Amino acid sequence: MNKTKEIWIAGFALFSLFFGAGNLILPPTLGVKSGADWWIVVLGFILTAIIIPIFAIFAHARLQGTLYDFGKKVSPVFSTVYCFLIYIIAVAIPSPRTAAVTHEMAIQPFFDTPPILTSIIYFVLVFLFAVNRSRIIGLIGKFLTPIIVIILLVIIGIALLTAPGIVNPSTFKNPFVDGLLEGYQTFDAIAGVVVGAVIIISLDYSNHTTFNEKRTLIRKAGYIAGIGLLLIYGGLILSGSLFSSTFAENASRIEVLSGLSTQTLGHFGTTFLSVLVALACFTTAVGIVTGTADYIKGICNNSKRAYIITAAIASIIGIIVGSYNVGFIIDVAVPALMFVYPITIVLIVLNVVPEKYTSKLVFRTVVIVTFMFSIPDFLGFIIPRENLTGIISIIPLAKHSLGWVLPTLLVFVLLNLKTFATNKTN
């Protein structure tokens, strides 16, 4: 196969990996809330929703392993616990969220049925597809993503040409930080470490005999995927900003996305988009349930029973959580993300940085420090922040829920300076 063509195919595959239908509901609302500061929000959002996830792919290209390999330098026990935690979060939040998005976008506007009914039917089908591992789901996903992308580009293009011309002022105190933290909700960094290995292994390396050639292909494919995500995310945030005056201050994420598509495509276009988003949500849920069941099957000596039981449990969790509205699921997700995302980001970065800077001591110390200093950020979304005023005032950036950043960076630098000084002395 022509190398250029192979790079583009890999780039589109990576784009499809990160481009989840659930993510569509985040950028337009960010734009509505950010107003004229939309570009600052974009800078924060792309850091955690694009750059870090693409780094995860680079790390997978380097490790050529599984999710377990990301944390094995810390310790086998840590890596095992981390894997379980990631898969539990995946089946408890992003998977059920796809059912909630489907109900609110594709069912609720047309049928007066309760969300629990949608959730039950939805995850019964997810379970059946996961158990039978039908190829239909792959074919649907293969054709859905390009169609949805084309529709979104049309929405963005029409929005740029027909915007009312009145942009509301920003409601964010710190647009960059708000964009960065909202990027957590895409779950793309988690997607990168969970499914990245699958994409990389599935690529045809028949024309690439060396490690460097493989790594170059993945890097270029990552750039293509990243640029594609930037165009979509940035365009939707800008579109939300341009139409911010047309939405109520308390409009939900679903209402903003649906309203934006109605104002640009009309009611038929909105209906068509809703159906496509529902199908894309379904492929995402099947992928999460299947991936989780595969992991449990692997550690249970390839037991088919373990696979079926795991898929069933994941589907039951999906039914329960998916019956709630999207806003509630997103709010519930925040504490979990504040806990696991900093560690995930650090593991991704450490696996991208040259090995001479990432000894086992560096891995262990940096992860421990990240964990310790992310605790106040995590607790800040569980208990009243007034109870944490003392510690938040001491830790730099803690008031922005980023208290782990500077201590982690400082420890990383100091440990490497110490190593450099020791080696120089010897």
C-alpha cells in the first residue's frame, strides 16, 4: 500500500477512535458560555481533549503493549488497580452517557416514553451485539463518522455565514481553565490509553520493518487525527459563541446542540443528525462493553463465561446510570475524573518522554505526588470547597482544581537534576 495513503487511513482510524458522539454535546455549550473568549476556551479544551489523547497514541506506539504497560514502572499492583479503575469508570460513566444522549436527542423529541425504557432496550441490544461480536457494528461506525463529520462541517459553515452578530459576554471567570477541565469530560485521554493499543496493533505494518518507521507512521497519523478534532471542536465552540445570544442562560448541552443544528440545518437536518448521533453512541457503548469484557476475559484464562458475565454486568450498570439525564451523569462524573485524569495524564506524558528521564524512581515518585496533590481537587467536588480553603490557599493552582500540576512538574525536574548531578560526579 502507498505510504501516504496508509498514513491517511491510519489518521482517519484514530480520528474515529476519539470522535465520540457524546463529545458533540460539550463544545457548543462551551462556546455559548465563553462568548467572545471562545478562543481562550479552545486553547484549554484542546490540551486535555486533543493533545494529551494524541500523546497517548504516541506512547502506545512506543510501548507496543497494553493499558497495563502504562503503569508497570510504578508497580505491578498499581498498574492492575489502575486498569480496573479505568474500566470501571468506562462502564459506569461514558457508556451509560451514550444511552442518555440517545434518549434526549433521538427519542424524547418524538416519543413520550420514560428514559428507563430507552436505557433498557438500548443496553439489551448493546449486550447482544457485544456477546455476538457482530461485524455490523464495525461497518456502521466506519460509515457513520464521515457522515456526521460532513454534517458538522456544514453546521459550522452555515453558522459562520448566518450568525446573528450578537455575542454574549463570557460567563467564565477563567476561560482557559474551564475549557481545560471540560476537556476531561470527553474521556479522550482514557480512550487513548484503553483503545489505542487496539488501533496500533490492527494497523498493517507489512511495509514497515523497523521500530522508527512504525513510530513515524503513528506520529503522522496522530497529527491528522488531531487536526481533524481541532477543526470540529474549535468550529463547534466558535459556532456556539456566535449563536450565544439565541440560547437561554440555563440551556442544557443537548438543547444547545439541537438548537444550533435547527438554526443552521432546519428541523429535518436536526432529526437526521439525531438519528446518526444515536447510532454513533451505540457503537461507542458496544466498544466500551466489549473492551472491558475482553480485559476481564484475558485475566481469567480466556474464559468465555467471564466475558459474558462482564458484558452483562456492564450492561446492567448502563441501564441504571443511563436512565438519568445527561447533565446529571456529567455532574456525577466530575469527581471521578478529577481523581483519575491527573494520573492518566502523568502516565501518558511519562511514557512519551525519553526513557533517560523516566526511571522507575521518577515514575513512582511523580505518580505518588500527582495522587496526593489531586486529592484536594477531587474532594472539592464532593464536599463544600469552603472546608478546604486552608489547603487550597497553600497549594498553587488548587483554586483552579489544578493543584497537582506544579508539584508534579517540580518533583520531575528535581529528580532528574539529582540524577544528572550524580552521573556527572561519577
